[in-house]
Amino acid sequence: MDAWVDGVDLNEWTPPRQYDWFAALELLEHLDKPERLVRALQRHATKGVVVTTPNPQVWDVLAMDPTHVTSLDTFYGKYQDGIIGLWTR
């Protein structure tokens, strides 16, 4: 599923079934409630979830463009310009 192509509202979307892996690449900062999506992905992943986001310690995430609505400081380290998170069962 690709929200850019499909037009799915990821603020409300829930996976329709279980999948082995989910990858949420550079999208959490575009959501009003990114934690809701992460929790939904965790519930529906049989193996794990991978997320990446820009690091607000390096980039002014909210000023990057108007679609960036959330700065997820708790998801980040302090040095690199991008962060990856991995959650596994």
C-alpha cells in the first residue's frame, strides 16, 4: 500500500490482515497521530516493523514542507540526519 498512490488516509488506516513485515519509510512525520499507526502495524506484524524518519535534532522537520505536521523527538538519536527504528516480535 502506498498512500501517495492509493490516497489512503494513514491517520485512520488499519492493516486489513496480518503481514510478516511493515515498512513505514519517511512517513510518520506526516501524520497527526503517528503512534496510532505504529501500534496498528505492531498488532498486525507477525515478524516486525521498520520505520525511518528525519531527525529533528539535525533538520527542522516542521519547516521542511507543509506536509510535515509532527516532530517525533522520542524516535530519534542526536547525530544523524535520518533515523531507523526496528521492532520485532
